[in-house]
Amino acid sequence: MLGLPLNIFGDTFGKNIKGISFNNNNNNNQGDRRFLFDTPGIVNENQLFHFLDQEEIKMITPQRNIRPFTYIFKPGKSLLFGGLGRIDYKMGKNPIRITVFSGLDSHITSIEKADEFYKQLSFYEEDHFLKPPIGSIERLKKFPEIIKSIKNLKVVSNEKLYMNTKKISILDVVWSGVGWCSIGGVKIGETAIFDIWSPDGKGVYVRNVPLLPYEFHGKIEKIK
């Protein structure tokens, strides 16, 4: 592992930290005796890839630029990220838009069929539809059950914040290490309610300020 001397960063970390000067003209400079290391990462139980083996990690790692897809998402529908994530549009008056950012293929089906697919996974059927996880029955038994992480997430369109919800997403739902989806198209004054699922209920959070709020201007897929 290669360390970088702190003095090459100039005043990035401050002009004086605990009596250490980063001025290269200072004879007492200790910056060349302090190093910055970029470590491989911290083990975090909320990162979903800690549930995966090497082959499964390859499946979720993008091999090319991620192309966002926008779907018309109707009440009663469910969007699936293999066995790693699921979002149910359980209650609302009208279709909304949902834009997916992930290296995994996403699938939209009814909430009832989504329940059936996850039952197959819990019964350890090797030819199951939801991948990852992959592998033998023994491997599937070790994989944590996908459960509701967030129940009854309310997405409300506020005219004061979003003057035109047809042109901006309202929030992001993130599956750590897998991807995220942006929710938009909720009409002014209406509320859409969602359930969010993940393995062992971990690795999910809501980003109230969307990272890429205008990306739904791409191709819109209509799901019957």
C-alpha cells in the first residue's frame, strides 16, 4: 500500500495541525514524516455486498457506464433488484415515475407475483428467478431472507418545493452497494406510499435530496 506524504497536499488539511507545519520552507517541517493512505474500505454491516461471494459481487459491479431507466410505475406494482432489493408501490391514486440506477437488471411485476418469486428463493430453488444470490442450495440457505426495511414510506409532492414534478424527482431510495431509484411524477398534493425490502432489512436509506433529479428525461419504459 502506497502512502502519500502530507506535505504534498499543501494547506488542504489546514495550515497547522497539532503543531505540525506543512510549509515546505520550514526546516522543522514534519509533513514529510506523515502519510495519507487510501485503505480498501471499512467493513460496514449496512453494505449489502458483504452478503455476497466473489461471483455475486461481479454480478452487481457495473462493467460499463450505468444507463438510468425510467419506468411508469403503477399502484400495486413491485420493482425488483434480484434478491437484493425490492420496492412496492402499495398505495396511491395515479402512476408515478421511477428511475433506476444500478448495474443489476431490474424487473417490474405485481406485488403478488413478487411475493411468489421471493417464496421460491426462501424455498432454496436453484433455478430461482431472483439473482443474485446464485449457487447451490447450501449457498442459498446461508443468504439472509429479504424483509421489509422501511414500511409505509410516504412520498408527498409539495408545490412550494417542486414547482413542476414532471421535471424533477422528489427523493432517492438507496440500496447500499447495489444502486438506487429516484421517485418522481407524484402529482401536487398527492401522496404515494411504498414498502422497501432488503436482505435482513439492512443497507437501505432514503435520500431526501435526489442525487440526479433530472435523469428521468431519458427513455421511459411503459409497463403494462
